[in-house]
Amino acid sequence: MVELKSVGVVGGGQMGSGIAQLAAMYGLDVHLIDTDPVALSSATKSISASIQRFVSKGQISQAAATDALGRLHCTSNLEELCSSDFIIEAIVESEDVKKKLFINLDKIAKSTAILASNTSSISITRLASATSRPQQVIGMHFMNPPPIMKLVEIVRGADTSDNTFYATKALAERFGKIVICSQDYSGFIVNRILMPMINEAFHALYTGVATKEDIDTGMKLGTNHPMGPLELADFIGLDVCLSIMRVLHAGLGDSKYSPCPLLVQYVDAGRLGKKRGIGVYDYRKLKNHFNEARKSKGALPF
Ligand SMILES: NC(=O)c1ccc[n+]([C@@H]2O[C@H](COP(=O)([O-])OP(=O)(O)OC[C@H]3O[C@@H](n4cnc5c(N)ncnc54)[C@H](O)[C@@H]3O)[C@@H](O)[C@H]2O)c1
């Protein structure tokens, strides 16, 4: 197996920035690409803040943090991926947009490079078919946030080679992750099970079964989930959840995967979750509430 030295990450949102951070912390040269300069600048800030948290917890030294940041190059120029050994796509969850990117990556990347997608649900086989190297295309599905969550779900397309699979597995393990393997069917393992649960929580809210707080508390305390499903949906991004439900619905052809109208309406209204300050919950109000509490008490009780 060829030794990996440099990684390209396309998409500097919540997932791409976390994946780029991991790769830089584990000694790889990283090019992080985003078409949106605002996203690139907030990715740089969030990576730097996250690496600093590893330092303050004593998990890495200041020197290792400085080295990691020195290995990270942020740019909007896709052509800079021409020397990357391994490229991970983490852009918007849309098959058309991802396919266009894969066509471009196929032209730009060196012939030996592996092209991985962090897609939550979209067919790897179809993304691979947009390229001239389907044997070197694979799903590498990190969980959110990538620097913290232990799992990587690997998805082989119909033509993914053993070499590509083992190189991807080795990279995930280098990052300290546990790997699970899924067949290439809509939603793979994790989102096939998680998203219908989140969608059902929206139905419970939509049909007035309970308040959002009680739905979340019910699932946290009743089933020992660290976050309630509505809170988790806000954390993932309601646009991402809706796209995944649509992929499940189209790919598996069962009406049980039809997205809840309330989820659709929130996305239409731009309530995309925590990243926009409002989703099911209003984080702008929560932030003000916490700031007020901090002023009056000196510190928060948690
Ligand atoms: N959010 C999650 O919890 C989660 C978890 C696992 C996997 N994923 C998957 O990861 C991918 C990204 O999700 P996210 O939550 O980081 O989204 P996000 O909206 O936070 O970020 C997407 C980024 O991609 C950029 N982008 C869009 N088109 C681009 C292009 N053609 N070239 C370069 N950059 C482009 C956007 O500017 C944006 O910064 C999706 O496929 C999603 O399904 C998300």
C-alpha cells in the first residue's frame, strides 16, 4: 500500500473542517477547499479553537498544535488538490452537486489518488460512475464532530477495489477510529436507523404529541441517548436531515421514509439548526439567556 502523505478535503463546513483538523493532527499535509470564503475563514477559526481545546485538556502539546496548524492550507482553488494522495469530499448532501465535483476531482487528482465521499446517504456507486476510476471511489462516513466521534462507516461501491478499501480503513484507523462496513444502500447503517427516528420525533411534534422539550427529555432519560432527537437534528443540520430523508424515500421506495412536513417547513424557513442559530430550538435566545445568567451569577452552574 502506498504511504499517504497529503490529504485534500473539499467542503469546509462542520464535517469538512473536522476531517481536515483530524488529518492535520495525525501528521498529514492537508488542503481544505471551500467555494465560500466565509466558510473557509470560519473553518480556520473553528479548527484552531478546537485544536487549542485539545491542548488545554493536556491531550496534545502546544508544539504539536502549532505543527498541526502549520500543515493546514485553506483555499478555494480545487486545482491545489493535484498532489493529494487521498481526497475526502464533504460538501452539500446533493447527488447532482457531488457528481459535478467528482467529475472535476477525477480530472484534477493524480491517477493514484483515492476519492472518498463523506456522504450520509447517497449512492457511492453512482458517484463513482461519474469518474473514470470507480475502483478508487469509496464512502468514508465520519460522525459529527469528526475529531471526537469514534466511528467511521466505510461504504464500498459496486466497483471499489480491495486496495482502496484497505487504504481507507488504514487511514480511519490512523485517526484512531473504529470502522464499520456497510453495503451501498441508501442511508447505509447509521442513517438508515437514525434518520427515521429523527423524522418520527418531528411527526410527534407536528401532531402535538408533546412539546419539543418533553420529546427530547423522553428520549434522553427514557432510552439513555446523550441528546434528544430534535436537539440532535439541530446539531446535524435540518437541511442535512431533510436531504437524507429524501434519499431514503427515493432509494428505498417506502412511504415510511417520507419527510415530515414540519421538517420541510423549517428548512424552507431557513431554520437549519445550530449552525444558523435557529432550528427546532432558538440558540440566539438560549445564548442571551446564558449570557444574562453569567452576568448575574458570575459563572454558569455547568
Ligand atoms: N452534519 C452532520 O452531522 C453530518 C454527519 C456525517 C456526514 N455528513 C455529510 O457531510 C457532508 C457535509 O455536511 P456538513 O454538515 O459539513 O455541511 P455544511 O453545510 O456545514 O458544509 C458544507 C460546505 O460545503 C461547501 N460547498 C458546497 N458546495 C461546494 C463545492 N462544490 N466545492 C467546495 N465546497 C462546497 C459549502 O460552502 C459549505 O461550507 C454532507 O454530505 C453530509 O451529509 C454530515
